Amino acid sequence: MARTQRTPFVILGLLGLSGREPRSGYEIKKVVDNIISHFWAESNGQIYPVLKRLAAQELICPEARPAKGRKTIRYAITPKGQVALRAWLAGPPEVARPRDELILKLFFGSETEIPVLIGHLQAHHAAAEAGLAKCKAWQTEVGKLQAKYSPFSLLTLRAGIALSEASLKWADESIATLRQMESGGKVQRPPSAQK
Amino acid sequence: MARTQRTPFVILGLLGLSGREPRSGYEIKKVVDNIISHFWAESNGQIYPVLKRLAAQELICPEARPAKGRKTIRYAITPKGQVALRAWLAGPPEVARPRDELILKLFFGSETEIPVLIGHLQAHHAAAEAGLAKCKAWQTEVGKLQAKYSPFSLLTLRAGIALSEASLKWADESIATLRQMESGGKVQRPPSAQK
DNA sequence: AATTGCATGTAAGGAGTTACATGATTAA
DNA sequence: TTAATCATGTAACTCCTTACATGCAATT
């Protein structure tokens, strides 16, 4: 009985955001990818069916005017939908079951050649750096257009930045440790970089 | 066609670890829960079927002697299994699709009362602190028994510690920011705590 | 004698992904 | 005209979890 579905609440949340402008599935997908991609992902195969279900439950409501030109269905959140959203938001956030493949491969490092591990870490480093840059760019963007964005998005961006930076630093240290191990130095313990 | 299953490789990896002592499903589950729980989780409903499949593929091999007393089936990794494990370890680690429910609820914070958000953050803080303590305890344990543990486990513990600490610090700052917002201060931006 | 821990497993069910299908509209 | 983008949707498939079932052994 897998964890209960979160997609409905992502949709309700986004439709409830500033202005409460009705949005189509396509637009929701774009917002997810562009704005909250550093902590959330959704696929179309999930969005469209949920959209229909939410409409059937009257938590969202398809826009009356059929939007001349393209065939787009924009949905708006209903009062009932807002109630459901708020109830969910008030509940304790479920903690994701940890599953970090990079760490796992590192843990089994004795079965691998060190340069391979260093490669994995470098790839992770690059990805984290890209993510960090994106968060920082967003941060200045949000800082400028404070009218458009909620102050809460700054909180979440800070999370992305803090975690990315920590991860980056750890990757650097780990690469250094692995290089030492490789060059014969029997380093049994990574240098304690803590204060 | 969901992401390919990682459980087989967790099992192969653990069976391939120091000593290559054969282990039962029950023991594997305990090792996962006790030693790598800060970055990986497995359920019995996954372990036992995979164990059978791996045995059928001859990547692992059930122990000959039936272990008098209890009915336990211990498996050892085969040479073929080691090849499979190494091939997987050498491949690029897949990055998990991000899905952080705490951050999501924070992002939709305008639909919630601030004290509720603070509660979420405090719960997260407590959990992160517990995780951090566990990693640190393990770190000293591994440091003492260096013969028993690989130096790679120190690398992964450092990851757990670094990430927990960053998360903890972020949570503290966020709680402070929310308190300011609550007490009327129109704080539009969290205090930039970066150097 | 009863409870706890050891130990292996199965059944049901949902979440979520990838990949494909379909078609309209706009820009080159 | 061709390609890219807009836009919605479905099908297949699998991972994974929860919950239950079963029984032996050791302890209290």
C-alpha cells in the first residue's frame, strides 16, 4: 500500500498560488520543471489523470471559456480544493525513504577501482554545481521580483543552496581522500575538516 | 518502465563485503537497517524474492550445510555475482528524482499558519539531529575497529554528517526567519547567513 | 506456559515512470 | 512545407511497501 499520492497536492498547491490563475496541465508541468525542480518532479503520466480525478472530486474546476485557438483546459482551485490543500499542508510531512545510489556505490568502493569512484564523485560535483547555480540565479530573480514570488520560495531556495554547497564540499574532500588512497598512502580516515 | 531494481546489487554488495561471509536474508535486512540506513532502505518483501532470483541466476549460492538448529538459508556471492556487482558499480550512479515533502509544504507556506510550518521544521530538526548523532557514533566506532570496516564507510558517514549538519543549520535559520515573519516583521528575505 | 526474537516468505495494491499516440498551431 | 512547440492523454510495466502468514527456538 505504497505511500499516498502527493501529485494531487502539488497541483492544488500550484493552482492555489499567488493570483490563483487557472492553469493547464501543460503549464503545471512547466512550473514544476522550472520553479520547483530542485526539490520536486512530476511526469505527464501522473499530472493528467490526477487533473481529471481532482475535477471529478470538485477540488478543481475546468475553466468555462474554452480558450479560443488552442485546445487547452485550464483548471482553477475550488474552495473545497483549498480546504483539502490546507488540511494536507498541516499534516506532518512524510520523510522519504533514503536511497542514494552514489553513496551506495561508494560504500561498496572496495569492489571498484578508485579512479572510477573519483569519476562518480566528479559527475556528482558537476551536477551539484549546476543545481547550485540554478538556485542562486533563482534567488536573485526572486529577490528582485518580490511582488511576484512568496517569501517562502526564498526559504526553499536556501535549502537547495545549503544542501548543494555541503554536498559540493563533501565531494571535494572525498575526491582528495580517494586520490591519497590511490597514491599508496594508506589513508584510513578522511581528514577531519570539521571545526 | 520504472527505474531498474537496485536491491539485487545491494545484496551482492553486502555479500561481497569483507570476509565474504555467507548471510541470510534476515541478516542482510539487519545490516541494511543498522549500518547503511542513513542512505539506503530495504524491505523484506523485496529482499526475499530477489534472493531467490539471484540464486536462480547463480549470482549467489545457498550454503550447503543446513545450519543445524534454525531454518536459515545463508547465501554466498559467486564469482559470476562479483562480476555483475563490479559491472554495476562501474556504471554511473543514477540520480534520484527529487521529492522532498517538507520543502514542498514550506513552498506552499502561504496557505498555512506559520506555527504549523515551524512545527514541521522542528520535527525535521529533531530527526536530522538524531541521524547526525547516529552517524557520529558510527564514525567513532568505525574509527576504532578499522580492521573490521572499510575506509569507504567513513566516506559515506562523512556524507551523512555533512548533509545532516547543513540541514540542521538551514532549519535553524528558517525557524528564525519564520518567527520574524510571524511577529509582524515583514521579512521578505531570510537573513543571508552566507559568508 | 507464554512471550519474544529468529527466520522466511506471499499477496495485494498503489505510485510513478517511460514511451507512445494524436493533433493543432506557429515559425522558418 | 517542414519542423518545432503546444497540448492532452493512454498503456504497459515495475518497483516497492504494507500487511499478513507461518513456525521454530530460546528465554522468562
